Amino acid sequence: MTRSSVLFSLMIGSLLLSACGVKAGDSCSGGGYTCSSEKEALECRDKVWRALQCRGTSGCGESGEDILCDMNGNVEGDACAASAEGRGLCTADGKGRLECRMGVLVQVSTCSSCVMDDIHVTCNP
């Protein structure tokens, strides 16, 4: 995994071993995350499993007891995790900034170039 891929990965929580075989829309209790496929994670939110796209090259995977969802390449309107609220990322073309608001990615700005580091997303005019 390249450094840039790691920067775009979002650690979204602890693995739920009891989540095997669940799908979006199924009921759940508590909270947590699991990978439902190579490109999709599920989040237990408001007692329902909710699909989260992991469009980046690393997709959805496990690291120890954590679930990693590579959101690089996600688009406006994609669902985002509760743990990502208020956080941003660059659009796939690097010409805008997305932010997780109320569980959905919203484009908040356009720019000539967007860059990310471990903490910040900068949208240059």
C-alpha cells in the first residue's frame, strides 16, 4: 500500500465478528463496522446496517481489529461513516473538496488543485 493510499484510507472502527452474512438494510444493535465486499463497508447506525462505498484502490479491508475503507475516489452523494462527520477529502479529479455532512459526502468547494496530508485537505484556488 502506498503512502498516498494510506492517507486516503479512513479507519472506520472495530471489526464486528458477528456481522458475517449481513447486508445493508438488515437490523443490528450497538455500533460497528464490517466489510461486506472488496469495495463496500457496512456501518451499524440507528439499528440498521448502512452501506459505505470504499471506491479507492485499497477498497475495504481489515487491519487487526479495525476496518479500513479507502474513500479515495468516492463521489458526492456517497454515504460516509459517523466517524467521518466533518472530515474532508479531495474529489477523484483533484478539482474539489468533499466533506462528510449528516452521513453523506457533499462537495463544499471547487479549486484548481486539491491536496491532502495526514490532517488537512487544502483546496487551492
